[in-house]
Amino acid sequence: MDTKIRRRSEVEIGDEGEDLVLATLIANGDDLSPLVRHAFEMGRPEGLLRQLNYVVKKKETEIEEMCKMHYEEFILAVDELRGMLVDAEELKSELQSDNFKLQQVGTNLLVKLEELFESYSVKKNVTEAIKMTKNCIQVLELCVKCNNHISEGQFYPILKTVDLLEKSYMENIPARALKKVIDKRIPTIKSHVEKKVYSQVNEWMVHIRSSCKHIGQTAINHSASVRQRDKEMLERKRKADEQNIPVVEDQAYTLDVVEVDEDSAMKFDLTPLYRACHIHSCMGILDQFHEYYYKNRLLQLNSDLEVSSAQPFIESYQTYLAQIVGYFIVEDRVLRTAGGLLVADQVETMWETAVSKMTSVLDVQFSLMNSATHLLRVKDYVTLLGCTLRQYGYEIGPLLDVLDNSRDKYHLLLLGECRKQTVDVLGSDSYEQMVIKKDTDYENIVLALSLQTSDIMPAFPYVAPFSSMVPDVCHIVRSFIKGSVDYLSYGVRTGYFDVVRKYLDKFLIEVVNETLLDTINSGNISVSQAMQISANIAFLERACDFFIRHAAQQCGIPVRSAEKPQASLTAKVLLNTSMDAAYITLLNLVNTKINEYLTLTESVNWISEETKQNGNDYMNEVIFYLDSLMSTAQQILPLDAMYKVGTGALEHISDTIVAAFLSDSIKRFNANAVISINSDLKMLENFADDRFYSAGLEEIYKKDFKSCLKEARQLINLLSSSQPENFMNPVIREKNYYVLDYKKVATICDKFKDSADGIFGSLSNKNTKQSAKKKSMDVLKKRLKDFN
């Protein structure tokens, strides 16, 4: 029980404290919502309601106490209030009277006020009408101005006027009919402007397409001028380097007037494009115009890339290529200055299209060409095209690849043309020594081609050791080198000297050397012609070094680089071989001619009974011919060639003499025939010695001309010997008869019939020595038979 009393008292104390807090909050006008929220969150809303009821009861008690305390004052206040009600009724009556009077007076004023309001309304309407009229007038003035701009073709003012109408006046046009008309006309006006701009752009495209050829040709001509100027400068520098002379750069001190001319010649108007871009930008359809321009220019390019079949390509290639150059120069300017009308990818696409088509066209046209000159002209123009467009950033590698791929075709045509010229030169040559009458001719023919045999200027008229074919062939070779260099220069390769050398070698081997061999082996040349051809080949072989130097000069490299052993020509070796072939042909012709004179079986009386000490007449003719031959050979052939001719001719004579003794037509011969031939041989030996030493050959060759007759000499010596049986003595044979063959000697000795029977009897009885010789000869014959 005590516990219950204690708990109740605690609750009451707690509740009382909370009631005070609640009462304080209510008294202060504070928000009770936090307290209510707290009670509900704590799960004690009943307590809060009980507290509120308690507060309400407490306040009611306070009010009752307050009313009891001021009761009397409240009664007095009510009495005063009643008095005030009477005064208020009197005041109300007075106010109603005054209001009636005021109503009577204000009725007239209200009528006037309504009239005034009506006047104000009319004035407002008139003012509004004036404003609307002025607005319409401004709109109509803008329309008139727009019509004037349309008639004058001023597109940008038209669009500005239309834009002003749309943004500033259309919403404020009071006249519905006028607004409707303007709404209808604005799209028509814009469409008219668009069509007119497209029309001007189309006219510009037609004009610029017709101008592209001139633009391209002007640009290519400028590139050609620059190339020529650079080429001249490089040539001066090369010559100065060879002579160790310093070179001053001319261009560092000169005004480049060519650039000014080029700029003035290549001015073309892009104003229609700029205007069209601006107009379409104002109309908000710039992308549409960009697409239109790109599409139509691409169509023009594809049309320009088509090759006309009505005219040969060689006659139209300059116009064709210049048109393309002009096209891309224009597009480069458009790309850089037209504010995004073209993008780099679009220009690149157009260029790839053009390169693909041009490479295809060039491949086809090059394959159809049958003239090296035509192919070179096209190639040169293509390289100028590449040089021009490379300055504008276009990639020209594929075009140069086409030229490089046609290199073999060009040189094949060039070889064919030069072959025809070479054949004509060799066919028309008389193969007689050239006679040069003036020093200028000597400089142009001999010195210019490095054909001189001495540094001393000869006396004129000068008889050259070569015929006219040598300088003519040298000029053909020089033209071939120039043609090869012209094609290979400004292409893919930079160091192309090795390529030029390869084709030069090919030309000298397959054309010059083969043509010479054909001439040599034709069988239609004489001795003098064969000798001259041999001399000419010697000069052509020497000229190979000049050809290499000339090729190096044309390629723009130092000559000393071309004089290295690895830069030599294979043709030089082959020409040397051909020269040997020419010597063989010459010797065969000489031997044939000698055979005409050296008819021993017919000219010699092999069984003569008389001794002939002065030789036979045919030998005089042979020696005269040999003298003429050797004199000519000494003039035009090198010493080694002259030596070969002399030794070959004399060895042939020796072989012929021996062959005569072996001939089946000579059944027998006697000592008188041997004496006669011995006289002939002595004359020939004297001639051989005289010619050998007079030519100064003893300083070069150990074997003299006379030794070429040793087989015939040893045979005659054996037949003239008093003891021919000594031939079988090895020591004597090694010393005196070392070139004689046993079988030949046996055959010849069998024919030697110097005996007493019939024909030789008178000779054999005159001298006992003759009998001894006969016995010795018989011994020799017997021993040779035993040996064999």
C-alpha cells in the first residue's frame, strides 16, 4: 500500500512538472507539435491528453476568477456600449441623408465620366490603329526593299530582310491577309535565292573547269622553269667541283620574279563559292551545299579523267594532265580558304580517285606506245605534274611507280630506235678514213668524243685513223645515254647512275657489238673494210670510258665516282672480243687475197732445169700487197693489231709454201725449184725485217716478223743442205729444224727427185757434191721411213 501511495505521488509530481511545461508553452504561444510528436513517439498519448485537459480546466478556473474579479467594470462597459449604440444610430441616419444628397449630385458626374471613358477608349483605339498602320507600312516597306534586292540579285540583303520580317514583324502584323501573303511568299523567296545561288555556283563550276587547263599548264610551266634553273645550277656546281672552283649561289642574290608571274597568272576567283557558302549558312542549309559542291566537283573530276578516243593520247596528254593539275590546285585553294566547304578527307578521296584512274590510263597508253620519244614526252610531263602537285601536299608515289614500271618498255623502244640508227650508220659507212679539214671539226668530232690519239693538235687536213661510223655511233650512244637519263631522272630513284650504266652496257652489247659482229660475219666486206672495222672497234672500246664519264655527268655525279673499277662496262670486254673476231676475219680476207697472188703450184716451175736466182714474179706482187697492207694497218690499227696482221699474213705465207711442197698436184721437184723459192723467201724475209724494225715493234715484241716464216725457212734450209740426213740428229734438229714435222718432211723428201734418171741426169753428173747430197737425201728418206 505504501508502494502504491509512493508511486501515485511520483506520478503526480511528474505530471505536475509536465503540466507546467505545457502551460508555459501555451502561454508563450510556442509550437506544441514537438511535444505532441514526442508523446506519440514515447507511446504515451493518454498522458498528453490528460495534461491538456488539466491545462484546459486550469485555464477555465483562471477565467472564472478573472471574471469574478472584474464583474463591476464589465457592467459599466456594457452600459457605455449601449450609449454608443444610440449615437451610432444617429450618425447612421445623418450618413444616409448625406449619401442621398451625394447620389443626386454624382449622377451627372457619372454621366460625364462615362462620356470621358468612352472618349478615352476611342482615343486608345485610334492610337492603336495608327500604330498598327505604321507597322503595316514598315512591313510593306521591307517587302518593297526585298523586291528591289531580288531584282538586283543581292541575295544576302534579301535574306537579312526576310529574317527581319520573320523575327521582328510577323508576330505583330495586324492585317491577317497581309500576314498570310507574307507567310506564303517567304519560302518562295528563299527558294528563289537558293536556286539563284546554285545557278551562279554552276556557272562558276563550268567556268573554273574550262580554266583548269590554263591553271595547270601555267603551274607545270613554272615547275619546268624551276627544274631547268636547278639543273643549270647543278651543272655549274658539278663543273666547279671537278675544277675545284668555288661556286656562288646565284639564287641567293636574285629576285624570284618567276614566282610573281606565276601568282598573277594563276589568280582565279572563288567569290561565288564564298558567297554561296555564306548564303547557305544564313539559310541554315550549309551542309546541304557542302554535299552538293563535293558531289558535282567529283562528277567533273570523273569526266576529266576520261581519255578521249577521238584524238591520239600523244596529242592530248598535255591537255589531259594539265586539266587534272588545275583541278587539284583549285581544290587545294578551296580547302584552305572556303571555310570548311571541303574537308581534307574529301580532297584525299578525290586525289585517290584521280591517281587510280591516271595510273590505269598511263599503264594502258604506255603499253600501246611504240615510240620511245612519245613515251619520254609523256613521262616528262607526268613528272612535272608530280613535282607541281607535290608542292600542294599531294602524294604522287603511285604515279612515279607507273613510270618506274615502264622503264624496261621505254628502254626496249629506245634500243630499237638506236639499233635502226646504228644499222643505218654501219650500212652507209664507206669504211674509209675520215678526213677532217678544220680545227672546229676536229674539236667537235675528235676532242668532244675523246677519240684523240695525241694531245697535240694535228695539221689539217687531218686523216683520222677511224671512219665516219665511229663518231656517228658515239653520237648515237650519247643520245641513248641522254634518253635513258631523261627517263630515269625525277622519278622514284635518286641515285640512278647504276641503272643508266646497266642499260648503256645492254645497248653497247646487244646493239653496237652485235651489229658490228653481223657486219663482220656478213661476208660482204673487203680487206680494207675489215681493217677499218677493226680499227673502229678499237676506238669504240676506248670510247667506253668516255661513255661512262658522260653518263656520270648526265646523272649529275662526280666523274671520279664513275672511274672506279666496279663502274666499268662489260661491253668493253665484248668489244675487245669482237675486235679479235674482226682480226680473224681480216686475216682470213688477207690470206684469201694472198692466195690469189701466191699460186705456187702454177707460178713456180718445180722441175726447172735452169737456176732462177732473182726469185719469181708472184713474190713481188705478194710483197707489194703486204707493204700496202702493213702501211695501212700501221696508220689506222694499234700496234698490237698491226703486229697480229703481219704475223698472221707471214705465217700463212709460210704455211702456204710448206703446203705447196705437200700438195698432191706437185708430184716432184728439183733443186732449182728449191733455189727459186729460197730466193722468194729471202725477199720476203728482208721485207719482214724491214717492216718489223721500221715500225718500232722490236721494243714491244720479242718474236719478229721473220720468225713467222721459220717453218718454210727451215724446210728450204733442209732441202738446200748438203747433208740433209743431219735432220735425224736430235741435236742438229733441235737447233735448226725444230718446227719441222717428221711426216711432212718424209712426204716432201719423197718428191725431191734430184737424180740422174732422165730429167735430173744432166744435173747429177756435173758435180760430185751433188751425188753426195743425193746419197745423204736417200739416207734421210730411208731413215724417215724406218722412223714412221
